[in-house]
Amino acid sequence: MQPNAAYEMVSQMPVLPPRDPEGNKGDYGRVLIVAGSRDMSGAAVLAASAALRAGAGLVYVAVPQGIQQRVAIANPCYLTAPLPEDEQGQLGAAAAADVLRLAAGKSVLAIGPGLGQGPGVTAVVKQVLADLSLPLVVDADGLNALQGHTDFLKRHSGPVVITPHPGEFARLINGSVADVQTHRHERAAAFASEHQIVVVLKGHGTIVTDGRRLYQNTTGNPGMATGGTGDVLTGLIAAVIGQRLEPFAAAQLAVYVHGFAGDLARDRLGEVSLIASDLLEYVPHVFRNL
């Protein structure tokens, strides 16, 4: 389906600014990622590792305290912080204060991958949206926490990028997956415009829109339909925002890089055997080619 002519279709790909020869790690973004739970520690590892591969100067990953050691040993290049957890190994409501404290001085915060669904997670996501002003990337269970509470997106005083798959987006708009898939451009652009955010509607031909501009991605393949690839995308978007691209351009570039890395992995490994961590190996090749 063709998008409404009122939307400006974007095709030119943004690029990261060249690095200053005298730059330091603080110049390339301090990324905070709130992710993971007892059963989904890998989501935190993938998102944080992707942020590193996308050029973030410093990456901090805050996780439920029970999985901190597991996440820390998976990659020595990011920093970890423990958060209070509930009996299910998910974030407890008390974690909100810790997240707000950790967010001080950061360039961008990504929240959602692998958090699970529970009252503590919902409380943390709501408070982050209400009380912080730095750019946010909200994915996965961060979006599930907003089902019926999308008004919190309007409460955030800074930029917001959300990255739903069709099922998550359908729940946000109280619609059906079939309707979302039939009207992908219109539904995504309308929601982005209403809430003054950037929507990344994932799937074949992933859409990036802020309600005024719309980009439809041309990279990616069915081999990427595997657990964890969305967590990688979250880390990529956060890292690019941290390097001072405005949110729409950051999401556009990250989506393109994500799919291109998947295509390189497919060409080497095939679609059937491709897994999310393979993307981390090919992201550097994409940036080098860009």
C-alpha cells in the first residue's frame, strides 16, 4: 500500500559525523540500557553489545541484580549496574529510583529488552517516561508495559523512539495485527504524529516515521526472524542517537545498518542458521562500507 501523499518519503541515508582525531569516549555517547530478567539475560547482552558495535563511547547496562554477574561476564566492554528485583527475577518497582539516578549524565536511555511483564516493570517504565527528559528508546516489554497507558508517551519531555513489531503495535493502538499489516504506513504515521514520537514498525520493509517523514527500509531478510534481533536493533538506535543524530535520522540509519548486517550474515551463513549474535559480527563491516 502506498503511503498518504502528505507524508514526506525519505530515501537519502544519513551518516554519522566523522570522528575528531582528538575525541575521547565521552564524545561518542553515554548509553544506558535497562534490560533483562532472570529468564532473558541474553537480551541485555545483545542490546548492550550492539550499542558498542555501533560506536557508543560508553555503554552502561542496568539489570536485575540476580543476573548482573551473568551479563557482566558476557562482554568486558560495557559497565553493569544491579537493580532491585521481584520474586520472579524481574525489575521491582523500587528499581525506578535507581534508574533515574543512573540516567544522570547519560546521552540516551534504552529500556525494554527482556524485562518481562509485571507490575514492577510497568512502574519503572512509567516513571522513566514521566520523570526524565533525555532521549528514550522503548522496545519489547517496555512497550508491553504501556498497553493502555500510551498517554505516558506524551508526558516525556524529550525525544522518544519506539520499536514495536506488529503484535506489540496492535496492542498499543487497540487494533489487530491484520489491520496493522494492511495499513502499516498510515497507522505508524498517525500514532507517531499523535504522540510526537518516532515509530519504528518492524517487519518486512521496516517503517520509520515521525508523522511527517516516512522511510521504508530496503535491507534485511527472513533469516532475521529469530529471537534477539530486535534487541540488537534497540542497541544500535540508542548508540546512534548518542552520537548526536536526531532521532528520526538515527532510527533510519540504525534500521538500515541492522538489515544490511543481516544480509551480510545471510550471504555467509544462510537464512536458516542465522542467529541474532551473528549480526554483531557484521555491523562493523556495514559501518565501514558506509
